[in-house]
Amino acid sequence: MPLELHENQGRVSLDTIRRLYRRNARLTLYKLIHKTHPAELACVYRYLNSAERQDIFKYVQRMEGLPLFLQELDHALIPEIFENYSALETASIISVMPTEELAELLDSFPEENADDIKALLNSKEQAELSEVLQYADDSAGRIMSHEYMAFHASLTVAQAIEKFQLMGEDVEMPFYIYVVNQDEVMVGVLSLRQLLLNKPDLLLSEIMEKDFIYVTPREDQEVVAELVTQYNYLALPVLEKDRKLVGIITVDDVIDVIREEATEDMMKMAGAGEDEDILLKTTLQNAGTRFPWLMASWIGGVVALGIIGAFESLLNQTVALAAFIPVIMGMGGNVGTQTSTIIVRGIATGHVNLEEVSKVILKEIRVGMLLGIIYGLLLGILVGFQFIEFHSPVKLSLIVGLSIFSSMSLACLVASVIPIFLEKINFDPAISTGPFVTTAIDIIGVTLYFFIAGSFLSL
């Protein structure tokens, strides 16, 4: 379905659900909700108000697609929806979810509530949940599925096909068959296509691929996403250190990881925290998240103000200099943001080789110098014509042109070095693109401007 059509359908669904809710048309509302795809319903749900969400969830909780609905729902809405439910009722409703999704959903609740809900799950569910929760939040173990096809290497193709037909409906991603030995150690993998196209009497050990890519449960989710993207697999096996198969990670889970990581990086780069559900938070929570990041900009502005104040006598002497401060700071800040965004994205996608960072940094400096020359010349020529009555328009042109050149060149240097340095010391480089790089560049730019101006005007 085209995106525009999908968006229009979403608006129609939202308007219809609201209209039926206001009219108290319960039966029609129930039928509409059950006909709507759970993923679409989850998208519509965020636009309802709090009272509508709580009332309409009573219809949603009886639909077959409830697990997918809860999986797709913004997790910031989860505590609000279950606000009026007891721990027992909540446990009963969410226990239909796959274990890995249930573990993620429980993270949305306050710790006390989550513990109460866990205690009310049956022993099998608790055991499966404990197995998932032993892994870190952003690890492969948290998103792996325990539903997969694992056949012994001694089976024939005919036996495997027969077994596949019996098990196929209960498996999430039955495109790969994982081959294990008597000790449940993974020894190979084959695709469903390979299984169907080979002779019935051949053993799986004869047709399987013995070289395969796998991850461990403690591997970072970003690494998993990079492997799936690089090799274009639909699923990756997850093996413990002894190479025993414990789960698989499917491409749909990887897509979610890529989306979450990209959103998190964008939020950090904008200096808005890392929570993708920030729009669903209260005004106070939203402001609290953004406040620390903006503090860096505020401090940088105060420092820049101090620098400008220190050159007050120079400004009084040559008032025209003040007119170019926004241009100098703006051009440096913009080119610095471009550079840091490119570097951060390059680090995330593997396009920046951290073993040869000097090449990347030198290239960005050359780009900054080239752009600085172009814009320095343009602004210098403009100044020469605009301030023709100035006692020395040539000097003013040179001051502004050199300042633009220096500011943009140094901005590219700073904006490329900081994210690479943060990556080297195992900090998230995305945070460098927000207020930190722009603030540093503003301070450097205005300082250079006044030093260049002071040097020329003292001649």
C-alpha cells in the first residue's frame, strides 16, 4: 500500500473510531476494531486522548491480534492503559505475548508494578522470562525468538520435510532449517529451498552449509543489525559459547532495532535525549529531558558573550564588525553540523574506518577549506561593495573573508575529531552533533574573528 494511501486510511480509521466511541455504538466499534490490522490500530491509538484509549482498550484486548498490537504500541502509553487494571488482570492480558516481547513490555512499567506482574505469571512463563531477562537490554538475547526449526544432521530430506510439515505452523520464520548434532550443537544450516530441491534420501549433513554466520546472546543489537544488513539474511542463529543453538533473530526484529537506533541517534544529535516517545511525555518530562542538553548551548553562549565583551573597545572603534558576528558563527556552526552528522552516520554504518581516521579528518578539513574559500570570497566581495564608505573597505573584506575561511575550516576539524574521539573511548558519538560541537564551533569562530580583526585593524 502506498504511504499516502496508508496515511489517509489511518486518518479515516481514527475519525471513524472516535465517532463510534462518542455515539456509544459498541457493537459497530467492536467489529471495526477487530477488522483493523493491529499495527494500524496501534498507530491510530496514539492520537486518541487518555480517556478514549482506556475505554477502547477494553475492545482491543479481546482481539486475536492483541500481541502484535501491544508490540507495535508506543511503550510510553502502556502504564496509562493498564492504570485501572490490577496486577492479576494485567498479567492475564499481556501473558499472550511472545517472551522476548513481554520482557520489553514489562520495562515500560514502574519496577514495583513489573515485579508484581511477573510474580503472577505461571511457572513456565516466569522461567522463559527469566531466561530472556538475564541478558542486557540492548543485547541479541533480548530480541531472539525461541521458535525455530532445528533438525538433527542424521535426518534424511524426506524425514525433514515430514517433520517440517508437522512443526511449520508453530515457527515464526521457517525459511531456514538449523542443523544440530546429538549434543544440540549447531553444525550447519540450509534454506527451505535447498530442502525441497534435494533428493529425498540425502542426509541433511550432506546438503547443509557448514560455514554460517551467527551471533552470541550477549552481542550488541547494533552488531546483529549490521550483519543482517551486510549478508541480507532473513534470520540469524544465536549460539552460546559451546555453539549450542538457543534462538534466532529474525529480520523483522532487526528492522525494529535499526529504526530504534536511527531514531535514538537523531534525537541525540538534536540534543533532545534518546527517548523516541518524547512527544507522548508530559510537558514537564519533555522539558526535563531537553534541559541538560540546552544547558551546554547556554554556557557556550555565555562564553561567547564574554569573548565579545572582551573586545568591546574594538567593536566601539569599528561598529561594522558587529554586523558579521551572526554570519561567522552561523556558517561555522552549519558546516560543523554537516560534518559531524556525516561522521556519526559513517561510524554507525561502518563507512568510517576507525583505523584510518586521519584520511577522514583531512578530507573533511579540505572540504571546509574549499567551502571557506568560496564563501569567504563571496562575503568579502559583498562587504567591499556594501561598506564602500568604510575608511578601509579592503581590510574589512579581508577580515570577514579570512574569518569565514578559518571558522569553516576549523569547524570541520572539530566536528570530525570529536565524534571519532568519543567512539574511540566507547562513548556514543551521536551526542557530539548536538549542542557540544555547535557550541565549541561558535566559541572558536567568534574568537578567531576578533583576533583576525584586531590584527588587521592594528596595522
